[in-house]
Amino acid sequence: MSEVLDKLYEIILQRLEKMPENSYTAELAKKGKGYIARKVGEEAVETIVASLYEGRDRFISEAADLMYHLWVLMAVEGVKPEELYSELRRRMK
């Protein structure tokens, strides 16, 4: 799974660097870190609602949205995936 998340992070970094016109990632970045953080919160709530009331497929879709927005926020914060993986590994001990 980490290879998928690593690739997603690379794409996000490219979009943040190049800021292409048709990029949702660039659109998020233009709105700022506060907006992106609120999107993470919104997607978290939508993931919870999907889990409780909307079924497995909707939950998967919302969880993917949550992960994407969290990864964008990480990129804006300058947090690399390996830093997150290290923290998760630390917690598994």
C-alpha cells in the first residue's frame, strides 16, 4: 500500500510545484492551508457517515477522499510520507 501512497504524494508535490490550471490539488493550494485542513475535517465526517449509513462502497470512496486530502495537507505542511510511516512503526512496538 505504501507504494500507492508514495506515488500519490509525488503527484501532489508535482501539482503543487507546477500549479496546472486544471488541477484540483492546485485549486486547493490556492485556497490555503486552512481550507485544506477544513476539507480534511469534512472528509472525515463524510467517511464516518458513510460507514454508519451509506454502505461499504460509499465508505471506500469517502475514505479515499479523506486520504487524498490528508496527503495534500501533509505536502503543504512539508511532512513526508516516510515521517508518517516512521511514527506508525513506532506505535506498533
